[in-house]
Amino acid sequence: MKAHDIAGFFADDKCHMAYDLHTHGLTDAEISQALLKAVIGTWVILVEDGVIVIPIDPQPVRTIKERKPRDQRKAVPQPRVIKWPSRKFEKKPVDGR
């Protein structure tokens, strides 16, 4: 199965042949680590050479709404204070009688 183009890596013909023909003699974990290192190294080279350009997101322009003069502002309602009724509980003996 052919990998996506982004998963390509720079290597000489011997390395590519060993990878394609599975003659490298590495475990799956070792080959995965080597391939990841090769792909990332290729990306670094392509970015440094300007072949791949990573755009920086522009910072959003933050607009601050101008406030109304004090005499035109609405009053902020005060929180309602709730007075809960106090309840007195009968004391029961500890032994349940």
C-alpha cells in the first residue's frame, strides 16, 4: 500500500530498498521509530528550505465598545436576600425512646 505523500522521507536508494523489501532486519517498534524520525527530519528540512510554509494565524482585532455616560446607564439590580425560616428540632434521646 502506498503511503500518503506527507509520510515520505529523504533517504538514499539502499535505505529505501531495505524499507520497501523488508530486508532491514528491524523489529516493528524499531522500524516505526526510525521512520518517524526520518519523516520528521524531512519535514524540518522542507520547512527550513522554505518548500513548506506554515502560516501564522493573525491575532484577532479586539474591539472595545465605548461605555455610555454614567447618567445613561441602567442600574444594576441588587441581589435578593432570602430569609429562611428558622426551625427548631426536638431533641430525641440517643437510645431511640
